[in-house]
Amino acid sequence: MSNADLFPDPPGAGGGLDVSVVVPVYRSEATLETLTDRLLAVLEGLGLSHEIVFVDDGSPDGSWVILEGLRAAHPGRVVAVQLMRNFGQHNALMCGFRYARGRYVVTMDDDLQNPPEEVAKLLHAIEAGGYDLVYGRYDSEKKHSGWRNLGSAVVNAFYRLVFRNGVTVTSLRVIRRALLDSIFTYNLNFTFVDGLLAWNTQRIGSVAVEHHPRATGRSGYNPLKLLALAFNLFTNFSILPLQLVSCCGFLAAAGGIFMALVYLFLFVAHRIVVPGYASTVIAVLVLGGMQLLSLGVMGEYLGRLHLNVNRKPQYTVRQVLGPPGRAEERDGGVAGQRPLAARGEAVSDAYR
């Protein structure tokens, strides 16, 4: 398929761009320049109007200084957004989406594990298959640590269970503009982008791509963050944990009634000589543990509801280098979602 087939209109027709690439940034000062050079080379080779939207997610290293340099070197093609603290990868993606102007929006990691050269495969796959969303599928063994692969497998298992979709979700994806526009009404803090997308379409595909070892440093995800991501998936997009708790409660109640009838029969038959200490302790421990587990699951739901009612911000922008893009059109009503300068507060040199 030629680029003319993929994009029949002239590049940038309709005042937008053909492709936006959104990259959350965290501890990646060593890879940003190489990533940008390779991405720009790929997009220029495709002959498409394009931009790269970097979102500095509270990175503690010198990533923002590098982004300032990249913005100065490529003023028309690089947008850099700096958040006021670390809000998490999926919240940073939502921020980047609001600044992206492309008809297709590609997301990828900042560590060069997603080769920029694979972007062309995603773009051709989404158009050829008529999909709204296409993931890059790692055919070979993923170049992550063992616990990271295990965490990803758990998240994907939960995703398939909740959304009844056999696709494997990855950080390398391309999204059609119409689908992306449908998720901007979500402005809460506990964000799981893949769940929001799956809520709005069933036209989801995948294409085989390469997956390279991390160029430098280590992953920003740890087991606790992956567990939090899994909780976001379940508690925001499913009531399955509550249903499981209900089933356990029903089984425990049924078992208790059955055992009560058994002991009542034994009592009436005068077959209980000495009351059993072990059975009492076991019953108390099992039922007490189930009660605490049930309260914990319900507490997760109530706690997230409490934070969302209090409007915990999805993200807060410190400054933006480059065109403000579409974010001004999509203030979701969360204080701190737009740049401070856009809310009439003083931020020196917020737009350049």
C-alpha cells in the first residue's frame, strides 16, 4: 500500500496533521535525541505532515532540558509539555492526546524499545484493516525483566477478561482521530487508556513489530505500579471484584448454613461429646479473612470514588513549548487540566 493510498488527501488537509506521535517522558535524557532523529526520519520518509508531542511526566533527570533543545531545533515539529509532578504514564498520555492534532495518533515509549521504524507498519495496518485502533504485537520474546513480563501478562489477562477481547495491549499503538475524540469526556485521575479505547470500539487489531532491549536505564514501572494499573482496570471498568466478593459471601453463607444443619443433627442425635476447638478457630479465621478481603475490595471502590468526587486532577501542566494544539478546546472541567497560562495565571515563558 502506498502513502497515497493511506492518506488520499494532501498532507495536512483540513488544517490538521496526518500523524501525531505522543511520547510520555520519564528518566530518558539519554535517549530523547536519538528517538527524535529516528522518528523524524521515518515520518519524513513517509511524506506525511507530522508532529511529535513529548510529555515530561515529572522526570527528575535532565529530560526537560533536552526537550527544550529539541523544540528549539525543530520548532514546527516538536511540542513539549511539562507536567508539575509525576502523574503516571496513562495520565501523561491523556495530556499528550489533548495536544495532538493528527488524524492518526501513535503512542510509544521513550526508551527505544519500540523502534520508530515500526510506525509505518501501524499506519498501514489501521487503514488496510479498517480498524479504529491497532497495537504493535511483539512476536519475539519481549525484552523486559521477568517481573515486568509477568506484570504485563497479568494486566493483559485482566483486560481480556473484562473486555472480552483477545488482543494483547502494548504501549505501541495507533489510534484513529474519531476514536480518540470519544475518550476526552473522561477527566478523572485513575486512567487506563486501553480500557477507555475498548469502551468505545470493537474494531481493534494488531500487527507484528520488533521489540528491542532498553537502550539505557531501567523501566519506570515496578511491581507496585503494575498492580495499581491492574486495579485501575478492574475498579474503573468492571464490577467483577465486587461480584467475586458476593459469590464468596454466598458460598460462605451456604457453607455455614450447611455446617449448622450438620451440627444440629449431631447435637440432636447426641453425637457431640466435646465441642471442637479447632473447628471454631478455623471458622473464625476463614470467615474473618473473607470479611477483611471484602471490606478491602469495597474500600478500593469507595476510595477512588472519594478522590474522583474531590476532583483529584488527571494532570497539571506547568508549561508548554510549541503550539497549544487542541487542548484549549477540551477542558474537561478538571482544575489544573489546562496549562496555568490558559487559566489566566502568570507563567513566565509558558508558550514560545
